[in-house]
Amino acid sequence: MVGATNKKVTLSLDASLVQEVRRLVREGAAKSQSAFFEAALRERVKEAKRDKRRRALLAASKDPQFLADIEEVERDFAHADAEAARTIR
């Protein structure tokens, strides 16, 4: 259903992919082709964002300045961490 927040777009897709989506929609995989593609695109966007975060974390794990900052924070909070650990026991 096209609503106020939806934007109609035109895409060129492989014909066999379109046929497969149509079959899946007929079998109940989604209420419409648009819904199917929207769900697939949303999942791909989430995956791309996760991949971006993973790459950033991997880069940070190799960055000497970032690692030094982490060590400094750990030193700064060592006393509070030890105190919290004692109260949990």
C-alpha cells in the first residue's frame, strides 16, 4: 500500500528474480511484491550497517591511540570496578 511516507520507484531487476518473488508472494511469503522487496531491503540495510560497525571496530582494535585510550579508562575505573566486584560477591 502506497502511503504518505512511501516513495514509488522504478527498478530494473533480473527477470528470474522477479518471477521468484512473485511465486513467493503467491505462496504467502509477503502480502505484496512491494512488501517483499521492502522487507528484503530493510534487512540488507541492517546488514550493511552491522558490517560497517564491524569494520570500524576492527580498525579501532588496531589503532594504537584507541587502545591507549581504552587502557587509560580501565586504569581510571579500576578502583570502582574492584569495589563493584566485591559488592556483587
